Amino acid sequence: MTRMKWPPDLPSPVQPVHWSLTVECGIKMWVKRDDLIHDWVSGNKYRKLKYNLQKVKNSEYKGILTFGGAFSNHLYAVAGVCKLEGIASVGIIRGDGFDPANPTLAFYKSAGMKMYFVSRTEYRSITDDIIQNILINYPDYLIVPEGGSNEDGVLGASEIMHEFYSQCDIQPDYVLVAGGTGGTAAGILQSLKPSTALRVYGALKSDYLIQEIHRLSRLEQLPSGFRYYPETIFGGYARWNQELLDFITEFESETGIEIDHIYNAKLLYAFKEHMKNGVIPSGSRVLWIHTGGLQGKAGLRYRMHKKQNSGIVH
Ligand SMILES: Cc1ncc(COP(=O)(O)O)c(C=O)c1O
């Protein structure tokens, strides 16, 4: 089913998750389906772009300029939202160049995004001459950081829990969310009731994100129930193996909920371990925020196909 209504219908649904493992472990689980918000601007991307978009519409800005990789959910959503709103978009992309077979890049292009490809080293340094020479051409564009995790992004993400509390009276003990640049977790922290603990499952190996979430949340202290788990199971950002792919297939067929391999599958896999070893104790009530990222499934198929054809076994 396609979801193209713009602006989208909110609130996003809250549903019970029918997963036998939660029953075995004595855990009640619900999901907030932000993945259903919109096909182009899905999940936490809608949340983080909402106020950035408002800023562009209410000002003299001519467009949005932002950053990301060749498979980025964020760039995909920026390209999509700008097309829906008739706003110009520019992407500074970490990557080798345009490949029309890459479905994510093909979407950026079809949505009208102006693309600049830079090397990984250049990408890491915003002060690099190459990036500065691009930025100089767009003085009247709103510059949004990678992942959309600026102040307006955090404000939008804070609405996830406000919306949840106003749509149902479930009182979760734990909220689970995936972490990449930290803005979503920071927004959730701003609006979480003190009786609920936030568990952030990182997509990256490093635990640098703890400081970033703290900084973006503007809280004096991270609450005692906050925990961050870096990605130590599958080897880091965007890496996968057959075990992860099998887990995705099983989870999707059992629950009927599609998940991406970079963020939500890894969260759920680590959560599965936490249920089994009692890190999340029996009797707990858990709310998982589904942050979308499903466009990445086409990107994964493309990458698998490329690997097969190059003879590399992952
Ligand atoms: C699908 C998905 N889930 C979760 C995240 C992590 O969100 P954040 O970058 O705000 O930590 C991202 C990336 O930003 C994402 O694309």
C-alpha cells in the first residue's frame, strides 16, 4: 500500500506487536508506526524535517541544502519533501558519483535534488575548500546538518512522545529507539515521562553518540533510565550478514511489520538479546518507535546484487 497523502495524517498509529518472543519473555510490546507516515518522508525524518520545512516556508530561504550518503534516509526525505512542497533541494553526498542503478540516488535525482559528490575525507570536513565552494553558491538556502538533527529537528522529534501520550493511555516502562545522529533520541528525552526509561540502540559502533544526544537534548543531566547501546553485533554502520537478514525475514513474517536493516532490525535484534538475558526484565511494558527507513530495503537489494556480481561474499 502506498502512502502519499501530503501533509500526512497524524497521529501515527500505536499497535501491539505480536511477536512470540515477547510472550515467551513475559513482555508486552507496542510500536508507534512512524514508518507509516509517508512513503517519501517517513518515520523520524518527517519529525525532524517538520520545523525545518516551516522555517523555509515562512522565510526568504530559497531551498534546503543538506548532507548524507548515497543511501541516506535523510537525503531521500529532504528530496521528497522539497518535491512535495515545490522547494529546491541540494545534497552534498558522500560517494563516488551518480549511479543510476542505485535506487536511492535515482530517487534524489527524480525528485529534482541538485547533487554534489564529495570524497569521504572532504565530507568529514565542512571547512574543506571543496565544500565551501559549493556552499558559496547557496547563500540563501537553509543548511540542515546530516540526519536533520538540529534544534528544529529535535523539536519535531519531541512531538513523538507528546503525540503518543495524547493518543493512548499505555504507560511504557521502556521506550526503544534507534540512534544515528542523536536528534530523535534527544527529542524523545525532552518529552518522556520520568517513569519511562529510554533505550537507544545505536547504528554505529562508537559511543560518541551519548554526548551528542545529551548536547542536543539540552538537559542538564541524562536521566538515570537512559542507556545507549552501540552496534557491536554486526560490525558497525550499515553492515549486515545472513543472520540479520534471516532475523528480518522471520520478524516481518511473524509480526507483519517491515523493518530496515540499518536501524530498526538492529534495534530489534539487540532487544531480543536483552529480553532473553533479562536486561529488559519480564513483566516490562515496552514501546518501540518505528523510525521508518524502509526505502533502504531497495538500496540493500542493490548492494547485495553488486556484491554477488563482484564475487565478494559479505
Ligand atoms: C530509519 C532511521 N531510524 C533511526 C535513525 C536515527 O535517528 P537519529 O539520527 O535522529 O539518531 C535514522 C537516521 O537518522 C534513520 O534513518
